[in-house]
Amino acid sequence: MTKIIAIANQKGGVGKTTTCVNLAASLAATQRRILLIDMDPQGNATMGCGIDKMNLEYSTCDVLLGKESATDVIISTSEGNFAVLPANEELTIAEVRLLQEIGREMRLRQALVPIRDLYDFILIDCPPSLNMLTVNALTAADGVLIPMQCEYYALEGLSSLLNTVEQIKTSVNANLEVFGLLRTMVDSRINLSNEVSAQLVDYFDDKVFRTVIPRNVRLAEAPSFGRPVLFHDRLSRGALAYLALAGEVLRREEERQVLEQ
């Protein structure tokens, strides 16, 4: 059964795109069928997968506006063995036009119906704001993975996102849940990081992934080469952390399926 995970946080610079690209590559390395959907007009996830966002024939924009089917827009990555629904700045056009449409929050969910069963996991990279693109992603998703830095400002933004998740759940997607919180860019030498990390675990308990993504030079430089870190330096701390996260995601999903039986 396909699991659709929106990777969201309205705060920028917390590692959403890095997590989406590297989790996709790590899950694909376990022989799972993966689709990454770029819902950010910046197109960073598209570029991070080695796809030139400036030379796209079609993009997520065309899918949301109903001009093209998702099947015709999906591109396979040159390395990593997963598929990408790419995006660029044209996605801003879709966001504006959707505001005038009936059922605007359902566009992505409807577009995924014909292809959902072709994949084991669909990961959606959301923009750093709670706009109509993010609402579309949350409406289509089964769960939300929230990357966040261990700092106090990040905790403030978390409450807004959780409120939005609750609103989506009560209005258009009753199955939506918080899949997990991921601590990113962690430097264990900094006391504040350790304090906020401990607070997250105390408050959210098992919703917090055990895996912690460290600050890592190889992880930070991989996007400039258009590659997931797994193919940039597979033995780096960043690559190993995302492989561990993929294992934890798979275990959580297996446990959920057992409970549902």
C-alpha cells in the first residue's frame, strides 16, 4: 500500500528539501519504488536530483492546472533509481490560478489517483509557507514529516503547522497524521541543541525520529553537484544518517500495517 508523505515546515532553511531528496534516494536504495513531488516554486528538489529546472517541458504546474497528466510529466533520475515530478518558478502561476478554482485544495490528490499504486512511497517537498501549494500537499498526504532545527524559534513555528494539519484533518483529509518529527542540522556540541532536542522528545515522545541528521559538509555540498549525498559520498555522516532514517521510516510503516490488520 502506497504511503504519501508531505515534508513540510513553514520555516525556511530547516532541511525540508535536503530531507526529501536524500530520503527518496535512501528509500530507493532499499529497492522501494519512489516518487518525489516538488511542490516548491524554487525547484531546489528538482535541481538536487540532477534535473535542470530551467529546461522542463512540463512541470508540477501543468499537473495542478489539469493541462497534463502526472504520468506525462514524471522524469526518472539519472542516478538513484527514483522518479521525480519536477517544478520551477511556473508553480507560482498555479498557486495564483488555483485561488479562483472550485475544489482547489484537491488538485494534487486527484492527479495522483491514476499513479498512486505504482509507488511504495510518494514524498512531497512543500514550500516554506502555509499556502495553497502546501494545502494541496497536505490534502493528498497520509502523513506529515516535519524537519526542524533544534532552536527555540523552530518550536514557535511548529505550533502553526500543527494547527494547519488539524484544520486539514477536520475539513478535507481525515486520514492525515503527523508521521514524525526529524531533528536536522544538529550539533551535539551546542547545549541549546541538546536542550530543545530533549524538549521535543518529552513533548512528542515516539513521534520524534530516533535518527538525528547532523551538520555535515558533504551533505551541504551535495546539492551543488545535483546529487543526493548517497551518491556524492556514501560514507559521509549525512549519507549514513539518511540511510538510518529510511530504515526507521520503513519500520514505522511496517508496524502501522501490522496494527491495522
